[in-house]
Amino acid sequence: MLRAVATILATLSLGVVIACESSPSDTERINELQTRVHELEQELKVSREKIASLKRTDQWYWTAGINLEDKGDLEQAANTYEQLVALFPHSPLAGGAKERGRAIKLKIKEKQAKLDAEIRQYDKRTAQLMARLQTVPDPEDAYEQIENFLVTAPPPTVSQEQKLKQLAGEYSARAEQERTLRDAAKNLGVQISNVRTYWTEDPNVLGGVALVVPYIRLMIKNISDNPITDLEVSASFELVDKKEVLGEWESFAITSWGTPPLNPGYSREVFFGSSTGYEGVGAILSRPDVVAEIYLEVNSGSKTLVQQVGISNRLEGIGD
């Protein structure tokens, strides 16, 4: 039967080739032959599967189950034993297949219970890691802590591993961004340090109306060989969730006409807040997530981004 179908397939396939070569315009006939070839291929596949199933005796299923157990594929082994019992209920191997199937299912259940316990324990350790990372100011240090955690305590599941690797990637990207910004500041001849952020009440915005605004304090050090005679600092405060600008700030920290220059090796503190904020008790009780981009212009040079910082949710100077 199979040999006959294979012969027909070969003949039809040859016919399709000949038809394609001799009658390229006879598209309909070619399509019919190709369709018939596909149908016969499917019939051949089904016939082969039927013959293979006829060869699967009770001994075949028993041996297959044993081999699957040895490979550690317990679920497939249990299914194979169940097939033996269903197809050969009166086989002398049926009783043993039932026993092995039950034992495997119990083993699978115990293995899953052990894995669940490991997952719960690992989730606790991961939560402790996350809490520690909240107190780590340097993203490169945070990245190294996650990588070390993955090495010393491998996750029991792929999903947990992927989650931690994704987090490590995010910290790595932040570390790279901070290195880029530090290099940008260094190229200007300055160094940014002691950055502190919080929310406070500023009575000098919006025509004298006191508003609760995000605020930043930082130190700027002259690391160049020349004095800084002009230093303009500007910032853009952005709402994270809405992806909107909350407010801006711009001012001369050092001017050649009004303040002494910042000599090499010396530092100066700069502090500023958003030009707009929030009014009322609601602003004190709930504050949105805000990030700030800080730009510097040194000695009338180009405006350069030197810092990106998230604003802490802490309140200062209100109700003191």
C-alpha cells in the first residue's frame, strides 16, 4: 500500500514537472496535479502513522515509559503508562504500568511542592534585595549586587531569572547614562556632587502665592585650571506618569559683573526649585513622581545636560 502510494506520488510529481516544462500556460492542470500530490502526501503520512501505531505493543509502551523515566521526563512517562493500560487493559504489564504511573504522579507532586517552596523562599530573598537596592545611590553598584545575587543564589525558575536580568539591565543602562553625564560635566571643567532632592514650600513663585514645589540642592566644583566667571544653571522638572513638564528654572549662579569667580579646586552650592508647583493640603499629602534634568552653561559656552535626578518624595521646611 505504502509503496503504491509512493509510486503514485513519484509519478504525479514527475507529471507536474513535465507539465511545467511542456505546458507552462496550462495553469489549471498543473494546480490540479499539485493538489493531488499534496492529498497523497497526507494519505501517506496517515498510513505511516497507522503502521507505526500497530507496531506499538504493550511491551513497546512499557519500554518507552522506562526510557522516559530514565531521561527525567516524568509527565510523559506517566502518560505512556496510562496509554498502555488503556490500550492493553488485560496485558500482564498493565498492573505494573498502573503502579509506576501512580508512583510517578506522586513524585511529580512532591517535586512541584518542593519547587513551590523554593520559589516562595526566593521571592522573599528577592524582596530583601529590592529593599536594599532602594538605598543604593549608585546604579553601577546596584547592578553589581544583582549580578552577584544571580551567581550566588540562582533562581529556581526561568521567569524569576529573566525578571532579575531585566532589572540588572535597567541599572546597567542607568549607570552608563550617569557615566555619560559625568563625562559631559567633566568636559565643562566641573564636577557635580552632594545632590539632594525634596519637596518644600516656596513663597516666591506664581506672584507670591506659596506653592509646594520639587527642590534640588547640589555642589558644583571647578575641576579645571581656569576660574569660572559665568555659570548659568537651568533645570526642567517633568511629571513621570503624564510625561509632561511641571515647571522650569533658570538662573545665573556666577556672573562676571556681580559675583566672585569660582576658582580652580573650589566648590559652590546651588539650590533651586520648579517655577510651578501645587497649592493646598493635597500637595502636602500626595506628591507626583518627578524627574529633573539639570543643564549648565560655563563661561558663556553651550548649554549641556549634566544630571538627571529623580525627586525624593520627602517634605522639608513645611510645618516646622
